[in-house]
Amino acid sequence: MFESIYDVIVVGAGHAGSEAAAAAANMGCKTLLVTMSLQNIAQMSCNPAMGGIAKGQIVREIDALGGYSGIVSDKTAIQFKMLNKSKGPAMWSPRVQSDRMRFAETWRMMLEQTPNLDFYQEMVRGLLIRNHRVEGIVTSLGVEIKAKTVVLTNGTFLNGLIHIGEKQFGGGRAGESAAFGITEDLVKVGFESGRMKTGTPPRVDGRSLDYSKMHEEPGDLHPDKFSYLDITQPLKSQKLCHMTYTSNLVHDILREGFDRSPMFNGRIQSIGPRYCPSIEDKINRFADKERHQLFIEPEGWDTVEVYVNGFSTSLPEDIQFKALRSVAGFENVKFFRPGYAIEYDYFPPTQLKHTLETKIVDGLYFAGQINGTTGYEEAASQGLMAGINAALKVQDKAPFILKRDQAYIGVLIDDLITKGTEEPYRMFTSRAEFRTLLRQDNADFRLTPLSYNIGLASEKRLRRMEHKFNESEKMVDFFKETSVTPEEANPVLIDKESSPMNQSDKMFKVFSRPQINLDDMLKFDKVKVYIEQNQLDKEIIEQAEIQVKYSGYIEKERNNANKLLRLEDVKIPDNFDYFQIKSMSIEAKQKLSKIRPVTISQASRISGVSPSDISVLLIYMGR
């Protein structure tokens, strides 16, 4: 029925599990993906969208590494937006609205076409652990399946409890049962567990809405895409989204149900996501606000189901319905299903190594919401990294760890295992100290060569990246080497209210002026001819523009990164006894002993460890 022993078993087939299984299998490992429902692989449990602020950068990084999320998003997109275009390129963040049903279908088809990957539908109720090493899993039917490594990506299913008003019932998400047994097995061998909460809004019938009372929210005029490969193309047509607002009347109706809300009457005590609060939490915390935005997002090309973004709630269904009917455009709304909150088990991620392997059980990896994160993109990136590292462990190769100056994924994992999290962790650009280096446009430059070297990214992907890199560098050199006369440049400069030139100068200096953009440079015949002769595409031209316009910022940040990351090379022995250092604070000794940082740099980022503690540690280590 099964292989005698799998290299990698992945438990759970959400975004983390799907990426983990694909990565391990594509790296040549015999892999088994076990899920409670094969019909719900990579299900978009909440909003039908991928990307957004910082999250879009993560999806591009997943793609650059050879993951599937970017390709699936492109193939099933119904609207594309590049957010923050008015700011510098470090802040540009791609986002797509997806066709929810086609998204899951495409993921499943891509996984089924992946060599070395088997599937099995059943609940996993326990782990086979001996001498603090994982040896496989046990299913609800008592079937034991052996493995060299196991990746847990259980999402919200571990002892999941759904709340709607006064009602509560077990479940991993609407219509699916919770998973039991794994938490208990892990606690027995010494893991610390906790509870977190998330929620989702009602889904409604789009035919019952009056869109004429809402603001239209179209996609970009010239949409882009996520994947660096040319197997997907930008959208030719897009679906409209809409925006409307709550009101004081809506807020008053919602307050009527507060005494029946599990958030306010004590039935939910776990912490929910700070940056994606429920509607009742919003009107309670921001009582001075007269209204809140609601984004009306279609769930696909052909379905009438609509997602009410901004109205996440666990209030009683009658209150939800009454309040929504008071929103402009929702006067005749019909529900497909009410919103709900869900509580679930997670494991504080300070119990993990940078590889996402647990410190307590050898060969066991955690990825996704089990680590206290929220969001498809955060989960998918962890799944990819856990799948990669499980495969490398089986192959007896060095682990694959991304640093904070290499990827948002590196920032995410380092934050989790170094600082931990007591509330659902969401990625923001502000969490990255090197965000000028970690742009969405250059993820392939940063990551594809690394992934190719470990056997995941394909040679086709690498060659495409090298072509883009070489051609963009040549274009930058063209601007550095080609002169422009005052007669050619001044009409453009004066038109853009930039100081005219008195003598000829290099195009690089003209292009570097803040008022001048690519459209202005295309007014010079030399630039147009260069692009036409070399048949340069939009991606190469945009990359060259960023390198010219932001060269000073990029160079300065790279120098800062090199200075700060020198401490990454100062390793701390695994068995180092911090309590032998008398001049270090008690808090620092406790935190360092618990988290066991690998380097001085990681130690310096632990909350409660001061610069003076690091100085003492460096002196003690003879530095």
C-alpha cells in the first residue's frame, strides 16, 4: 500500500504542506502528502487573494526558489495590482485576486504531475517518535507509515474549535473536522503548546448586491504577474472588485450582539491577528471611527460567491445578517455562509532551528500556522523551506538557511525562532532592515542561483535569470558610457522642471535625476534604438531603471548589511553554558539558554538580550 519507508511525509495539504511536498519531491525524495481531504488541497480558507504588502515579495521569492505558489496564482488570477507604486521600488508589492476553485484545482493538478509524490487521504492522529527521533506517523485507522523525516503543516486543524455567537463546535474550518492526537503526542515528549485565534467574514451571493452604490476597484491597466518563468502570461481581462463602508448604524447593530460574542464574553481567550482584526474588535478598539472600509471581492470568474473583506466576525449569525443589510449596497444581501472565529493549537517557534526542524525531535519539521503565523504566503514560504531542509537532511547535505539580507523568508524565519510570537505573526516590509535589497523585482537574482545549487530550481529558470541579469547590467553600462548633449537633453529637462545642462554628460547622470523617468529617457533616439536592437523586454528595462535610479541607496544598504552581518560568522557552540558568565543579566542567560542561538548576530536580536550582554559574550568567547 505504501513505500516501506518514505524520505519525507508531509502532514496537511494547505499552502505550507503543498509547497513542502512539491519541494521535497522535486529534490528527488520519495514523498507522501497526507491530508484529511484531497478535494481541499491548497484551499483558500479565507480571502481569495495572494500577495500584498511584503506578502507579494514572499510569493516572488517562493517562485524564484522553484516553488509553485507564483505559477498557480498567475494561472488562476482574476485581477492584478501592484501596490505602493507611488513609492520607491523597495515598497512595490504585487497582489492578485484569485479564482478560489481554480486555485485549488490547479495546485492539485500540479502536485499530481510532480514525480516522487504520493497522496493519502486520512487524519493523522499521532507520531512515531523513538529516542527523540521521528520515525513516521499513525493515522486514525491505526495505520503506521514510516518515514525518515516528517513535516507538520496542520494549519488551524489541531484541536480546532469554531465559534459563531453562542455556538461552538469542533472543526479545522467550515465543513471540515478538527484533528486530534498530534498535540498530545508532542506535549508528551516535551513541547510547549499554546492557542491562537483567527477568523473569517461571511460569504454572500453577489446577485443580491447593488454595486451601483459602491466604488469600483479595478486592476492595473497593464497587469504584471508573479512568476519569473514565461509559462504564465499577464491577464488580458480582469474582474472588478468594489468598495463600500460601514456606518454608525452598522456599528450600533453590531454592538447589540457584543454580549453574545465569544470574543467579549470570555469563551475565546486566545489572541487573534493584530493586523487583521474582526469587525467587532475594530469598532471596539477604534470607537472614534465613524466607518470602516469593506472590500467586495469576487471568488472567481464564474461563481456568484463574494468575499466581504474587512467584515471578519464571530458574532451571532442574526447580528451579522442584520448589520450587513445596513451597509450601502447590501440592503438585500443573501448569505452563503456566516463568518466565524476559530481557535487552534500552535507551538511557540522558539522550539525550532533555522531549518524549521524542531530542537526536541530529530527529523521533525513545523511549517505554517503551527508556528504561530497568519497568511497563505507566510505559510507557503515556511513549507517550502521545511520541505527543502527535510530533503537535504535525508540526502545528508548541508542545510539551506536564508539570511535576513537575502530574503523576506529569511527575516520571517529568523523573527519566529529568535523572538517567538504570542500573536499571529504577519510579514510587513518594516520588519526587514534591508528592504531596498529585498525588492520584488530582484528575487530571482537573490535566490535562483542558491536554489539551483541545492537541486530545486531548474536549469531553465537559472538561464532565464542569467539572461535578465546580464542584459540589465549591459543596459546600465550603456547609460554609463553613452553621452547626451545639452541640445538633446534640455527640452526634456526643462519640460520636467529639472535644471538644464551646460555641457554634454553621461545618460546615467541624467537618468539619475529624481524628476526623470524611463518615459523621459525613451525620448532620446539612442535609448530607443538600443532597446529595439537588443530586443529588451519590460522586465529587463525596469530592472535597469531601478539599478540606475537607486544605485546609491542599494550600495549604501549593501555596505550596512555587510557590517551588521559580520557577526553571523561568529558561531556559538551548541552546548555553550551561559550561566557560567557572571556579568551577564539573568534575563539574557535565561533567554539565550532557551533559544540556543547559533550565531552572535542571532543572539543580539533576542528580546531581553542587551548590547552589553553581547559585549560580555564576545569577550568571554575570546573575541
